[in-house]
Amino acid sequence: MNIEKMREEFEAWFRHAPGLGGYDISEYWDGTGYQDHGGSYWACWKASRAAIEIELPKERSVNGHWPEQVASDMGFNDGVELCREAIESLGLKVKP
């Protein structure tokens, strides 16, 4: 999980969140957390992201198929893996 990217998204949300004052919370970051009431919002933000787990399609078997089907299945499997990498780069989990 890229904590810096997640923190940037949180700070952008916080600046525009209704009822939170609309201030720049980044000045309260001390390298490990926020040193004001924003800390509880940050904890909730991280917990909400950690709770997301995406299920991708199962990889296709390439055993026992015609060569054309093997190529198609291999392309499908590559696509699933690229999706997994993109999702995980956002700090979200993919079910095994």
C-alpha cells in the first residue's frame, strides 16, 4: 500500500468535506499521523480502505486447448494480473 498516495487522497477529501472546516490538514502531519482531531478521520479513512477486498476472475487453464485458445487464455490471464497490479497500487486488496 502506498501510504503517501493514500494520504494525498485523504487530504484532498478533507479539504472539501462538508462540515470539517475545509482547511489544509497537511500542516498537522508529523510523519506518522495527524496531531489534531484529523487523526481520528485518518484512522477511519485507512480502515475503510483496508476493508475493501476485490475478487477478480479466476485465471484460465491453458492445458488441453488448441493453440488459438491457449493464446486467448494467456492474454486473459495477463489482463487479470494487470488489473491486480493496478488495484493493489491504489492500496486496495485483491482476494487470493
